[in-house]
Amino acid sequence: MADIKARIAARAAKEFKDGFVANLGIGLPTLVADYLPEDVHVVIHSENGFTGLGGVAKKGEEDYRVINAGGGWVTHMPFANFFGSEESFSIIRGGHLDATVLGAMQVDEEGNLANWIVPGKMVAGMGGAMDLVVGAKKVIIAMQHTQKGAPKILKKCTLPLTARKCVDMIITEMCVMEYKPEGLTLTELHPEFTVEDVRAATEATFIVADDLKAMEEK
Amino acid sequence: MKNKIVTAAEAVAAIKDGDTIMVSGFLGTGSPEILLDALVEKGVKHLTLIANDGGLRAEFTGTTDKGVAKLITAGMVDHIIASHIGMNPDIGNGALAGTMKYTLYPQGTLAEKIRAAGAGLGGVLTPTGVGTIVAEGKETLTIEGKEYLLELPLHADFALCRADYCDAFGNFAMLKATKNFNHVMAMAADTVILASEQVFEIGEKDPDFYQVAGVYVDYIVKGEKPWQI
């Protein structure tokens, strides 16, 4: 499991260019920061109100004023800047965020995303997720391909949406898929899997890219 | 100059059953703990609470409830208007039991609804939530080919805010990630109460030392403390 998460996070990290401003969701997406090449400096945005998120704060060195969006004690970079929620979300919606990496419960053929609510189950709330996927220039979904074998990449999302047609790219342990003008396209395949394996684990119809590449083995 | 400096008990004395209050903070960071303690001590009921989230319960912090969790634990809140309630299970359980109601808005929408109330705007247009259940019952406008939701202002009877430092006029500043909803909430309530770690005399510091205008602030309470980790 740790290997699968590392593989997905490492592949997502390749989407980042030097100087990107990005927001990473809680969980697997947070790991992406650990796989950035040394020459790629990314400014991490924390939606509770700052740019220049560092890492997890060491025990005993926590600053009671510095948390991340999950409530954990974190550090900040020397170039950090702190602001209120109104400005934090102006950064998100205003087109100042190059990318966001989030998990998903369901994604579909049209790029619709469901990742915030399951009817009948305890509701957590959308927090900043709806703003992030509407506002970020590139929305990358980093997740395991299936939920214990059940497809998560569907023809049509059945859960309430987080946003319509917002996803640009899906990265899983099996493959990379991108939303292109001609439709959802398989662009990279991990050497452990075949195209047929991906089809079996995916409900959505997808095109196989002419120049299908191998996803880096990890 | 009118004296705005009062005790925490005096500051919350006018908050009554059924009022709508907004409280700053993000999972408790940036919340005015001494005002929340005073409000719990006073013991009002049936509040509508506007806050980003439900704060953190003592089990999570390892010490005491943090932020608005204090009000929820004390059973003082009938309705919470927030963006995220998953970190405080009392809200979900209260909704199941029928003792508490919640209304959710996307976090950026919540901030802008509050800002709109404080800025005298009739609402804001946001692309966030279009095509989702958040859009239900709301007007949608198409501007230059893009769809937006009309989100209306959110106003409160009282706002409870936290500063690192202020002056006796109420000009104030917040450091690092304690800012969150403090500025917009200080603009959007009939009565604004500010708890501050430090209170300087008027004129003691240069005006540029402060971030938010004291004209919003009605009461100042000294003695807010750093959160003990």
C-alpha cells in the first residue's frame, strides 16, 4: 500500500513546474511534496490562510499560530505570507493557483468530480474543496484506481458532485488519464498492468493514446 | 474617546438566547478563547453560530475544547452555518438526534458572504458550487458565458474576534494563520467584540502597525492567551 501511494505521489510530482503555486489535499496528495525534484521549487498554498507551507512541525517546535487545513501543526517557508480566508480563496478562485492535487470518491467521463459527500453517511462538509477544483488552473486527481475492486472512474458520477467538468488529469497506481478534446485518454500505463486490466477496473469509456507511454516503475 | 475596554463577562453580557453570532477561527486557531469561556459561563441557548467549522473537542487537542467546540459541547448552539463540520462529531450526531441543524457553504463562499454583509453588498457571484447541490434554490447568472451562483450576505448580531495586538481604539492585527475569518467577521456584525493578547495605548504605535480599522470594534477584552500545545 505504501508503495502504491508513493508511486502515485511521485508521478503527480512530475506535473509541477518550478515556481508553481499549488494546493495539496490532505492524505496522499500531501505526499506529493516529498517527491518534487530538487530544482523544482513549489509554493504550497494552505487554504486556512497562507502561501509557503513547509512541513510537519517537530514535536516541541510547534507554533500555536501555524496550522494546516487539517488542523495539524506545520512550519512555513521563509517566503511565506499569511492572509485571511477571504484572500486565501481569492487566490484560489482568482486564477492564482497553478495546480491542486486532491483525492476522489468518483470521477467520470466528462471530468465531473465527487469527493465530498455520501448521502446517508455522516457529513463532513466540503471545506475548501469546491473552490479549489473550480479555481485551480490544473486539477489533478491522485487516488487508487478502484475502491476495493469497485470502479471509481465511472461513466457518470452517482454521488453528489463537488464540481462539474473540473478534472484535468487522473493519476492512479495503474495509469495516468487525461481529459483531452477528443475525450478521456489513457496516456501512461504502469508496466505491471495491461490496457485490458485498466478497462476491467474502469467503468468509463476511454481512448488509448497513440503514443501511450510507460508510467515510471516505482 | 469612548472607552471600549471591558471584561470578558461585560463584553458578552448582551448576547441573549436565540442570537446569531459569528466566531472567527479555523479549527480553533484564531478563535477568541476568553470570550468563548465567558459565553459558556453566561450560558445562553439556541444560538445560530456562523463559523468556519465546529472547532476541536478536547479528545482531539488532548487538553480542552478549542474554539467554538466549547459552545457546541455546552449545548448552546441550535444551528451552525459552516464549511466543514467533520472534525467535531457532536454536530453530525446532533443532527441525527434532531437537536442541532447545520448549513454548509464552500469555505470561499462563506468568507465572501460574510464580507458582503460587512461591505454593504447585496451578494456575491461565485462559480463555486454551480451544478452541485449547493446551487439548489439559488439564482444562477451567466456572465460572459460563464455561470455563477448568487450568494447572499451573511450578517450576525455579534462577532467574536481575536487579535494578537490592538490599541485602545480597536485597531488590530493578527499574526500568521490566526487571521482566517477575523477581518471579515469584524465587519459583518451589529456588535463586535475583540479579545487581544496585547493592548497598546492610542498613539503608542504607528498606525501602520495595525491591519484592521478599529472603527469596526465595539468592545476590547484584554488577556487572550497563546494556545498551550
